[in-house]
Amino acid sequence: MQRIERDCVIAGGGPAGIMLGLLLARAGLTVTVLEKHADFLRDFRGDTIHPSTITLLREIGLKEAFLDLPVSVVHTLDIVLDRRRTTLVDFGTLPKPDNFLVFAPQWDFLSFLVREASKLDGFDLRMSTEATGLVTENDRVVGVTARGTDVAYELRAPLTVACDGRTSVLRESSGLEAEELGVPIDVLWFALPKPEPTPPTTLGYMTGSGAVVTLERSGGYQGGMIIPKGGFDALHKRGLEAFRTAVTSIAPVLDTVITSIDSWDQVKLLTVQLNRLPRWYRPGFICIGDAAHAMSPVMGVGINYALQDAVALANAVVEPLRHGTVPISVLEAVQSRRLPPVKKMQRIQKLAHDRMSRPFAGAHAVPAPARAALRLLQPIVRRVVARVVGLGFLPEHIALREKK
């Protein structure tokens, strides 16, 4: 077993883990990020890079380089309710210069962050290396055990961070338990080419029979169909043609491209979760991102909130780590700062879940009075939704200077 000493050890090479590692290394600390997979090429992960994230990239001088990648820049998002198109979000109403949203495959975003972080002396990413448990002394976490392709590790650090997702191994090892908030829906994800003529950028389509999401990707869509929780087996038994018909009955615009799905292997079930830890930390250890609070796909804010956690944590722990220890009061303060915005967004997501589950009973997606109110209040709605989705309830800013 190899024993390694670092200032911080991070389990999970997702957006939160890589961003946290970059920020800590940028501040002159030594940090190791452990990622159990050999690459980032896992489809149907979140692809939305929100305006608040663009601001973070600008604050560390990476915005322009990121936008040079093959990404899709979006200023407005439409929805189609019962066949009627309306613009739900106008990011142009947000403060300049970051008043737009970007769709980028998550593997491209992560690879970009890793390339930039790898230029820093203190950053160490170990792929194909899985954190397997916590190392504790006197009830304080002092590091992790990990397993690579042909080597075992014990990595010691004053702070260990779990960014390893909603099935976090380290969270389970820590004894911290999440509270489930209950979700009545699941999502079937699939890739589709864009139809011709291509409609305006559309977040999704809703009718009395369900909802279909169409997220922009270069050359196509990351599509998703909302189904009742646990309803996949019944749909699967009805056959692939029944699935394609269900999609196009909600989103007729996809009729000319839905036949590109000719196998169930192209359809992935996302079991939607909505939960959060009552307590994110113990001495020497903290969970952030999905490990602390699983967000649903509603509004696509999971990446944003994970990155905001990473920035808040980095801002708080750099100075303590320079002195060799992180008081538990610092970790408590991070949770106290990040938990209220998480709760607010999860409350909105839960309301959306309840609304989405009603179409399966055969009602209109949106009752007529609500549609009329939406049209009347559309300018206000566009601004409010842009702020809630694009910035969140407590957008973080990077307070750390790069150590030269």
C-alpha cells in the first residue's frame, strides 16, 4: 500500500471535485482527486453550464478559453405547453457580461477543467482509482483508502471531501445519512438528431399525457421523457414502437427523427432522486454536491449547485489548510451557507415533480387559467425564471487569489 500525504483529498472527478481541486491547487495547496472511471465519457449527464458558472470561469480567467470549445450558447429557452410555444427564460435580462447559458457535453467541460488544473503544481488527478473508505483517528477523518488498477493507497490529508455522487462510498463510510424527499417521476434519456426545419431552442414539451425534454447538443438533442416512478418496465413490455409513439404524441416535432432510436440500448433510465443530508460533515470530512444533496433534473441545476458548493468550500478552507487543520466550525459554516439555497431549489423541484406527475391522470399540462396568467405575466416570468435558473439563490464568487 502506498501512503501519500496531501493538503486535501477529494473523492469523485465530477464538476464539484475537479473545480474544488483546481481552486485549491490554484491557491498553492496540494490536492489529489480520485476518479474511479478511466475517462469522463458517460452519456446523459448534465450538460447545462449556467450563467453563474460562466461568471466563475471568468473570475479565474478561463471563460474565453471555455467558450472557444464547440459549445452551444443560448440566450432564451422556450417551452411548448399543449402545443403552444412560449419563451419561458430570457437570460439576456441578467447582468452582463455573463447573461447566457451554455450547453456543453459534461465530458468536454470536465476535460477542459482538468487540462487547466493540470498546469498547476499541486493538482493530482488519479483516474481508475476508487476511494474505498475513510481513515479515522480519535473520531477524526484523516484520509481515505483507495484502490487503483494495480495498487492500493492510503492518502492522508487534513481534509477529505466526498464529491462521489448520490451513491457516495465515503458518505456511507462516514455514517452520514440522507433524508429522502420523495419523487413521483423517473426520466428516460436518449439522444436524437435535430429535425428539419430545426425549431427554436426548446427546454421541453408538455401535454396532458406527459413531458419530453429537448436539451441542446452539438448536432442534436439530449432528449428525455418523464415517466411515472417505477414505470419503465411496463413501458418496456409495450415495445419500442410504443415508446416512440409516446414521445411524438407529446413532441410531434420529433416525428421525423424518433426512428433513429431502434434499440432499447439507446434509452437510459435515470432513477430520479431528491434528498439531502441533515449534516454534511464530521471532523476532517465534508460532503458536497450530489453526495450532500441529490438534485433532480428539473431546471438542470445539479451541476451549478455542485460547483457553488465547491467554490464556497474552497473560499472557506484555504487558509485553515495552510495552517494544517480545518476546524469543524469552518465546515459547519459552509453547510450553513449552502443548505438554504439547496432547500429553496429542492422545494421548487418537488413542486415541479408533483405538477409533472399529474398529466399521467389525463389532465391538461397546464390549466387554461394558468396558461392565460402565464401569457399575461410572461415578461416578469422570463426575468424571474432566468434569475432562479441562471444564478440560483446564492451565487458564489471566487475569493481566492492565485498563488504565483
